[in-house]
Amino acid sequence: MTKPTIKDVAKIANVSISTVSRVMNAPESVIESKRSKVLDAIEKLKYKPNALARGLIYKKTNTLAVVIPDIRNPYYADIIRGMEDASKKLGYNLIICNTDRDKKRLFSYLNNFYERQVDGILYTSDPVFPDYYNEIKRLRIPVMLVSTHSMEYELPSVKIDDEQAAFDAVKFLIDSGHRKIGMIGFDLSDSIAGQTRYHGFIRALRENDLDECKENIVYVNGWSYETPDAAAQMLAKCPDVTAIFTASDELAIGLLCYLDERGISVPDQISVIGFDNIRLSRITIPKLTTVSQPTYEIGYRSVEKLDAIIEEKEDPVLREYLPHEIVVRASTRRL
Amino acid sequence: MTKPTIKDVAKIANVSISTVSRVMNAPESVIESKRSKVLDAIEKLKYKPNALARGLIYKKTNTLAVVIPDIRNPYYADIIRGMEDASKKLGYNLIICNTDRDKKRLFSYLNNFYERQVDGILYTSDPVFPDYYNEIKRLRIPVMLVSTHSMEYELPSVKIDDEQAAFDAVKFLIDSGHRKIGMIGFDLSDSIAGQTRYHGFIRALRENDLDECKENIVYVNGWSYETPDAAAQMLAKCPDVTAIFTASDELAIGLLCYLDERGISVPDQISVIGFDNIRLSRITIPKLTTVSQPTYEIGYRSVEKLDAIIEEKEDPVLREYLPHEIVVRASTRRL
DNA sequence: TACCCTCATGTTAACGCTTACATAAATAGC
DNA sequence: GCTATTTATGTAAGCGTTAACATGAGGGTA
């Protein structure tokens, strides 16, 4: 009824438990005749070592914890897939936790990670506030920032260059002949997706003598794509825009929906460019032009880096940037 | 440098380790003066008990493992949220694993769950094949089927009544005056989302003397929404359909995209009804009429049930069905 | 004062595993 | 053929907890 232990195997194979242990951890050190007896016993009992007992000794659980702010956001799906594949390769297991951006939940999870002796934490997308940082330091668990970074603190990170990516998106619109450009962005209190993309937008305008557009911004403070309000404000503020850059695909999709309802044609009357290249952006109406983030690679790379830190392998680059790319589809046109 | 243990606390508080343990597990049993000394020491060292050591003794890890076939499918996001909330309430932690429908990955995860002594497994959406069942039985870990069930095996499950839900969806089209109805469904090898919804479709036709429509079915064997082929086949097979029922919202969205490209207006020329009510279905163009599954509740309830089984609380209903609902939006119209 | 109970606390053996150390057998060197 | 070295295996300590049991101080009763 109860799970077989190393003792049961030892008894059946007629050896001591340390021999069984050796068969599993250093097979060459035990003589062939006994080894095969042990292997037979293991097979017969379908024995598998207890990871808790092992973890107690090794002081390593081969477990990484992933913190995600909003699991409903499709952006994270491929990040997780990348993390999973890298974890598999390196022998880790993933605990995925969704905080819904609730600080209490985050702290409760962090505590839990500590108790469960996770080897590392993958902290995704959210800014690192001072109290978060303090808590993380206190735990003494290696942390990797994924799709976010921190300039104040010395924390390793993997992400794209958001400022440059936003710049490139807006530059693409400008190069397509647009002169009346608007932006729907995240609140500037968000130092990652908010500030950086705003700065990219502004820089692209400035470098192209389009400073008059720099007031054409509407901010949203939620992350959901159910924000037609923002779209309405955008049009009220600046009725003659010919192109809108949104700080996420979800925002872009919400915008597409709103414009369709208003009978405004995309891209004939207004071009729309999104950000993230979520899977869905391929089948919106019209198909969305967007900035592609290498999400899978971000996830994959972040686990590799975290492993390097845990294993103290080499000194990885502290803040690592992966390349982005503009994916041109049907929601933008040349003027 | 290293994490404080119960011994460190005992030393500082000048008591034995068992007193410290008692302070944590049965505080009333230790005299106030010592208790507060212990509490102070715990606070000072920021001591947290090691969950591995605890798990070894209790033979319980308070961990549940979730197996998901395709994390990119937005359908799972709310199921996971429901599971998380219920887990939090009941004191469990969740390990979420994505199999990408790869049997090898699934088995590797199952093995891992066994080694890590998880208390229960939440197996989501996929059919239970005989070899899966054998493996699960072998592990002797309680399993809950989520959004899937098994008629052959005695496994507890939580889901909606898929046959009835499909029936209701098609009935809704019929009641709206449609007589030429098609379906894009999953392969019948899929006993959950495939067969059941097919049967619901057929029953609705039969009960309304629409047997002539029962050939208007196209099957897809992938789960991605990048399947415009299916839509093309549908139209080739039956050019005069006025309404199409799809077995998932993702399929419906793919269909919407295809019809838009072909210049076919929804719902003017063709009505479309989906299945699942994913978050996104609110902002498609046009907004999607669909069958709403109580995804959050399915996740929540499945954890409650699994906990009841683990704790041998009461005998829960083996196969539990939660109510579905038709959500009428703009992709369907009355004829 | 002797006796029994209660209650708080300490001691110690588990839980399932790894590993340093001890031991015994086999091999090598001379 | 005897010691020195290697090799295979067993014994036992320890990882950080909990809990059964032991101990001993204090209080109540006769």
C-alpha cells in the first residue's frame, strides 16, 4: 500500500541500503552481480527515490518558481513554454504562480518558495519595488528578472530593449508616411512597459520633427484589453490621427474592435501597430502588424541564466537584451 | 549564510527543539514565558520551517500537480485561477505542467510527481487512455479529471455536460430560424471535445428534423486556431450554410478571420457560434456568440473535490457536471 | 509526609536518503 | 608468504522536522 523505500529494495536484493544508493548514484562502484540484483529489485518494486529526502541532504530541490502577474495574458504562454523546455534540459521543475498583481499573494508565494527550498525564482514582467527587493534579498534565493529589469538594484534580467522596440515601431509608421501618430500606452508608473515604450515613442517623434504629436497619448492603467475607453479618448483628443501605436497587442485588439464598431476602417483610415506578437495577432481582423518579442527565447534564456547563477558556473551578463523584430501584417498601410 | 533551523531557534531561546516545534504546532501546550522567547527568536532569525523535512514526516507535501495539454490555449487561464484560489484556501500549492500533448512529457511529469510526493494530480482536458490510466493507478496518487472524464474508469471528474451544451448551441441556431447548419469540430478520436459535441450537434438536428445537415461537418485534428483550411472545406462542402457551430472559440475566431478575408459578412450571411467563452471572445469582430463554460468554477471545484478525496472527507459525486450557458453576442442573427 | 496526577519540557527515534568511515576481502608487490 | 594497497560493502551519522516516551517539578488528597 505504502510507497516502497530504499529499505524494501535492499531487503529484496539482499544488500545494504547504501549499496542500493550507490547503484543509483555511482553504478560503477558496485560489482556487476549485485548491481543487477538491485536493478531487478528496483524494477520489481517500481521504486523511485523520494525527492524530499534527497532534497534534505543535497540542499537542492531542482525546483524553480515562476511568478507571473496575470496568467490570462497570452503573452506569458510562450515564455512559460521556453522556461519549461530549458528546465527540462537542465533538470529543474517549475512551480508556476499567478499573482494577479496582488502584493499579498506575491509575498505569500515568496514565503512559500523559501519554505519549500526552491533553488531559484523567475520573476516576470513586474517592476521591482523596494519592498519586493528587500523581501527577495532576505530570502537569499537567486532571482532572475524576466521581461523586466531593475536599474536601481543589481538583479540579473532577460528582456528586449523596450525603448528601442517602441522607437522602431513608431519609426516604421513614420517611414510609411504617417505624420499624425498617436499612442495608447501603459501608465508611466509602470517603469517597464509604460515608461520605456513612452520614451521610444517620444524619441522617434523628436528625431523626425514630429514633436507636435507628443501630446497624442492616452494611458491605461489596467492590463486588460477591455479598454475601449482609451480608444475613444484617443479619437476625441486627436480626431485626425492616421496611425496608432499601442503598447500591447491586447490593447491593439481592443482598439480594432472599437474602430470596427465606429465604422472606421483599419488600415484604410487608421493604421494600428501593436506590441508583443501574441499568437492571436495572426488572426485578428485585419491581421495585426506588431513588434515581435522572442518570448519563447526569453523564457528559455532566463532559466539558463538562472541555472548558471545557481551553479555558480560563469559570470553571466547581468542585464541581457534579446532582439525584437517588426512583423508587418495587414493593420498598417503606407500613406 | 545558511538558513536558520529549528536548532538555531532553540539555542537562542534557550529551550529544546521540541519546545520550538510545539510553539509552532500546538502553542497552548507551552508556557507563556517560553513561548514568547521562542517567538522572539523565530522573529529575530526570520525562521521558517523546512517544508521538505516536514513533508518527510507527515507524508504530505500539500502540493497538487496540474497537467495542462496546451498552455497557449486561453481556455486554461481561468481554470488555473480557480484552482489557485481553491488551493490557497485549502492550503495547497500548485505545480503547473504543460505537456503540449506529448505523451513522453506527460509520463515524465507523472514520474516526477511521484518522486516529489505530490498529494494529488489535476489532469485537465485530455482523454484518459489505457496506458495513462495504468500509469496513474501505479502511482497510487489521487487523480481528478478536470474538463474531461472517463466512462471506462472510475475516476472523479468535474466538467460541463458537453453533449448537452453542444445540443443547446445548435438548438439556439435552429430556434433562430437557421435550417442550413454546419459544424467545425474536433476529430472523433477525441472522446471529450470531439465525440460529445458531435453527438450534441447530431441530436439537435435529429430532434428538429434537420437530418439533411448531418453531413455538414468538418473535423480538425489540431487544437490551434490557425486552421482556415477547415473553414474552406466547410464552405466547399456546403456553400449555402447560414450558420456554423464550432467546437471551440479558437476555431470560431479562425473562422471569423477566414470569412472576413472572403468578404463574407458575419452575421449577415453566416452566423457563427463558438464554444468556451474565452476572455477574448468579447472583442472579436463581430463579438462572438458562444457557449460559456464556468471555467473558474471548474478549476475551483476540482481542487475542492480532490482535497475531499485526499482527506477522505466525504464521498463526493464521482462525475460532477457544472452548468453551462449560451452567451449571445453579435456573431449570430435571427433569420 | 507519602502518594498520585497533571503538566511542561527534554530526549530520542523515526521519516528516506546520502556519505564518511570502518571493515573485510581481494589483489599486488617484494 | 607476508605486508601494503586497492576495492567492494556494510554501519552509522546526519539532513530538519515531529511525536512518542521519559522525566521531574508542582499541586492536591489522605
